[in-house]
Amino acid sequence: MYRSKLPREIILNPKSGGRIKFALVYPNFYQIGMSNLGIHIIYQLLNAMKDVSCERFFLADELLSIENQTPLNKFQIIGFALSFEQDYFNVIKMLRAGKINPRAAQRTDFDPIIIAGGPCATFNPAPLAKIFDAFVIGEGEVILPPLIDEIISAEHLPRIKKLEKLSELAGVYVPRFPKKVSRQWVKNLDEHPAHSTILTDDAEFNMYLIETARGCGRHCRFCMAGYCFRKPRNRSLDVLKAEVRAAKKFDKKIGLMGAAISDYPQIDELCDFILGEKLPMSVASFRADSVTENLVKSLAASGLKTLTIAPEVGSEKMRRVINKGITEENIFNAVEMGSRAGIKNFRLYFMVGLPFEDFSDVEEIARLSTRIKKYCGGRLTLSVNPFVPKPFTPFQWSPFAGKKYLDAAFKILRKSLKSVGGVEIISESIRSAQIQAILARGDIELSEIILQSESERDFRNNFSLDKEKYLRGRDFAEELPWDFLNQGFDKKYLLAEFNRAKDLKSTPPCFDGCRRCGVCGE
């Protein structure tokens, strides 16, 4: 453990030396990037390799590494962690600021190898295919070690030969050598610890992060993470207890990370253990149908003032469409648990513009919110955002709702809730959601426009951008830009789920021995 060059940062497992210099880049500000557990995991993974020395970069006026103030173009490998589509423009900005050609085809043997990983790289690398040399398709713990070994063994080769060798690795997509690529994922999480490896008071979430589980088996039809991170996997309670013990000396709040913390089978025991160690705790998310009294009391005892619940929709019809798997009773039970624990304020997450939705379903969001406000008594915040269709979900063929419809939907909500005191509505702009929708389902042609953009404004105003081409619904027989990737299931499975949504049929969660989607049959 040592203090880094940042005065408020401690690196738990420092590394010095290593002939392969790897730049780990989060294309946004330090405060946001250091709250991303993936950055901690990959940083530790790379620096545990004998021949690798990893340093971090974040979006800043002066683009130098955090560790040694090294320029970006002095590294042999540059790996970008891509969690959000809007960060694509920061990739271009940072490459140019680092004096690296953002166009992959124009780089020479003297330039670094530029790699992308993270959720965005895994579900659709097509719109970035002219920018990156290679993409990590899946989870870095199983892909990066052989990738680094291959780069070391190919050091003496020309750039094109290096890329050809990388293209032969499982879970690596190289646009210069296109092929079918299968997602790679960790089978046993206990073999790969995932917790904070750098402590800082300047992160957006000032906590010691610990991953309890990965993936989700709930089959929510709008959620890319629920499909691209299957199979759902839990860490053992003993491993999590050991990680909490290791964190105790730093006296920070424990932040439990996972798709739905309340789905962790031993969540009550884990909460009791954390509080027994005299540590406060927080959670990334929980589900209204699996949240326990003990979890809510533990959060309240840790100082939580606002409980967050994600109904996503307001009507029973739309709950069936998206396969959320919760009822109004579950939602009110969660609110009641919070109220009994002394939590008075609540935040609810909703979407509008979903497939098969109409204005009566939007009105149901207002009715549900009104009833919850009367029930809880405190401040109620509604985070309502336009639905963005994502690849590898049953709604990947759906159109992005038009601006006219979305404007009307938000008007209905605001008008219906205007007379209800203590309710705040916040939302992402329709324009930003449009950009996200275009980027999420983009093709290789979109790379050209991204290459010309360092901001959403540049992108939006590019005369070559055909918005309707990307916002429209897709034909079921149409070849999609991400079809060359194999997530472990095929389009027939997703199409069947789309039809079940149309017919208002539910799909049960994953269970041991299930072979429905194909992931667990690999």
C-alpha cells in the first residue's frame, strides 16, 4: 500500500516496473471513473502480471497518467473501458490529445495497440470498428491474460501481424480480421476477487466497493446487462466476509455491487456481518420483490436517507411486457419497509417509450407515484427516462420512440403530478437519449461520423448522420451489425421473448439446470 501522486489516493497493491506499459483509460472524469469497480478489477489484474505495468488516464485538461505523469503515446498498449455510449466522443478527444491517430487504419508500427473493453465493446463494437485495433468481448479476467501474453510474444512482429495473432484468441475481435467471436466469461467468481484496489476521497461514491455477484437471471426484456452477463453468478459468503475484513482498516462505507443485491441468497447474513464489523454499507441496487427487512434496516442504520426502487413502468400490462416480475404489492412492501426503518424519502426509476406502450400506461406511472407519495409521506423523486433499445435484448428490433410521443408522455406526467406536493421529476433529455440509441445500435458506417466528433453536438450536427436509419425499428429478418458476436444464445431465443412480450406472457427467472437460452449449455 502506498500513497499515489494524488494527495487523497492510496493504491493498495502498488506496482513498479514491467517492460510492457499498459495505459488503462476511462473516457470520463476521474470522479466518475474511480467509482467504476471494473477499473479497479482490471488495474489490479494487469499489475499482478510480472511483465506489465499499468497506469491510469481520465478525461482532463492535461492528458498525463495518474501514476507517473506519462504521456499517453508512450505506452505500448492502450485499453479503454467503455461503459456508456456518450463516452465514445471522449475517446476521440483523448486520442487526439494524446497525439495518437484516432483512425486505426492509419496507425504505424510505432503506434500503440488500442483496445476497447467493457459492456459497450461486448454488445456492439461495430460503430467503433474504425477507431480501435481490437475489442475484448466479455469479461477481462479470462481474456486479458492470454491477450497480454500474445502481445509480448509478438513484440518483434509488424503491427499487422500482431493484430492477426490477436484475432485468433478467444473473445477478441479485430476489425482488420473479422470473424465470429464468442463472449468469454468467468465461471467461478471466487477465483477472481473484485473489490476496490485504490482508495480515494474524490470518487463520486466514496466507498470500498465489493462485488457480490455478476450477471442477472431475471430476464427483464429491456436490459442488456441481463443478457450479456449471463450466467448469473454469486460469490461465496466466506469470500465476501474476507473482503469485508480486509476493508475494515480503511474505515470506509462498504458498497455492495451487483445487478440486484437483494437477490444474493445470503444477503441478510452479509448485512449482519458488515454491521457487526462496525462498518456502514450501501448497495448498488435491489429488487422490490426480493428486498428484505434486514437489508433495509441495515441501509437505514448506515445513514441512508433516500431509498431507491425501480418499478420501470406503472401498469400491470407493461410489467408483463418488460417481464419485470414484480407487483404493486412488492413495491408498496418495499416502501413500507423503508418507512418502518425511518427512511422517509424515495426515488423511483421509470421508462417511457417502451414497446407496446400507450399513453394510458404513462398515466399509470402518475397514478402509482401519487399513491406512493401519499403512502410514504416524505420527498418523492421520479427519474423518468426515454427507453433506449439495446443489442442482444428482445427489444433490439424496436424503434426509439419519436420525439412527439415522448414530449406528450412527459407532459402527461408533469400535468398529472403538478398538484401532488413533494414530487420532483427529473429526466435525461430526449435529444441525448436519441444519441445513445443511435450509438447503441450503430454500424461500421457510424465510425466515420464518430471520428469527426468530439462531442454530442459535433455528432448531432454532422450532415452525414441519418438519424432515422438508426432510430427506426428493425425487420426480424434483417442482418444486424452485432450478429457476428455470439453471447451464448441466438436470435430465435430473443425473437421468442419479443413475441412473449407482445402476448403479455412472463418468463420465469434462471434456475439450476435450465437450458432455455443456451448460455448454461456451453
